[in-house]
Amino acid sequence: MSKLWPGAVEALHEAVTDGSTVAVGGFGLSGNPSDLIEALRDTGATDLTIVSNNMGVDGKGLGVLLENRQVAKVIASYVGENKLFAAQYLSGELEVEFVPQGTLAERLRAGGAGIAGFYTKTGVGTPVAEGKPLAEFDGETYVLERGIVADVSLVHAHRADREGNLVYRHTARNFNPLVATAGRLTIAEAEEVVDGWLDPDTVVTPGIFVQRLVTARPRVKDIEQRTVRPRPAGAAAPAATTERIAS
């Protein structure tokens, strides 16, 4: 039976309610499930807890949910590119749980693997460990971190088949495979949905983790920060350099 839905709005319908915990793939603006984020905004659901590496930027990515005042809590690693996020946090409107990036990745992986918690040395002796159980292993102190299981996970893939098997493209892979496993209900958008089956040797996220699938709308992929070295006037980029950048 195909898991393909007509569009993001239909796939999100009644999936998210007020107070839901939603895990979202992406890193910066790379690999964001933009159609699904916009559909989540349009549900009007409030008091959401968002689990993501970051909260996008003002007006883009998860930033649109902040603009719509739909988010009550954020569990994230980095949020420095979003001025509205900072304003809502400083005003007390938004609760924030900062998590070291590797710990966040492992918490999502653990949740998806059915692991309730794990011990790590990262964060010991810092505010990250405050209020959490500590234990000693081989003379070293570790802090207990809990696995994350979201009510709904939203992910972006490059290619998919109708059974929800997913393949990602380059750096857009980032947190998406981990987020895909951590949701009780996982909804994926893919730039291309193929007929038949993807090559099993290329599949990153097996379809068993994906319950709903939509075809992503074509759109310009935003770049969070573009930094380039000035090129001398009249000079063309060497062919080898151009080839490396393209690849």
C-alpha cells in the first residue's frame, strides 16, 4: 500500500495537536522539510515543543513557527542566527533546553532505537548536567541523558519510493535520518518519488520508519550564510577548482 499523500497539508491534517512534540530534520537551512514546516504553521497548533538542531533564521525554516507564536519550548543545539528566537527567549515567552550537538544526535538515535537513556561525559561539570543523575565508570563521571521520542517527526529526503524508503543528498542528510526514526509518526517529503523500488543498497532510512510521504514542491534552496573569496577582476575560475566546487 502506497504511503504517498496528495500534499503536505493533507499529510499533517490531525497529525499535530496543541502541545505536541515535533522533531524536525535539517541543519541551518540545509535539509529542512520546508513544505512540512509551512503545513505545520498552517495547522495553527500551539504550545509545541520543537526538537531540532536549530530554529532556522528569521522568516525561514522553523523561524516561521516562531513568528506565528506556535512554539512553547525548543530542544536544540544552536540558535544563534534567529533574532526573534533570542527575543522570545529573553522575554520568557519561550522555554529553551540547550543540548550539545552530539548529545542531541544520540538522544534522537536512542529514542528511535528504543533506548530510554545513556551516559555521556559531554556536559559534566557544566549547566548541561544540572539536575541530571551522575554515575562513575572507570574513574570518570558521566551524566545520564534521556532518549527523545517525538509525537511527530518531519524529514526531508532527496529521493523516495512509495513505501517510504529514503535517500538523502550530501549535507542535506544531516539530522534527517535520526529524526526519522525518533517519531511515533514520521512524515517525509522527498524531492523525487520514484515508481517501483529504490536500490536497497542505497537506502538510508528504511520505509518501516516512515508512515506518510509527500512530494516536495520545487523551490530555491536557501543558504544561511554565503561566504566567498573575492575573485580578481577579469579572472575566471580554474576548471579544476570549478569541478571540485560542483562535486
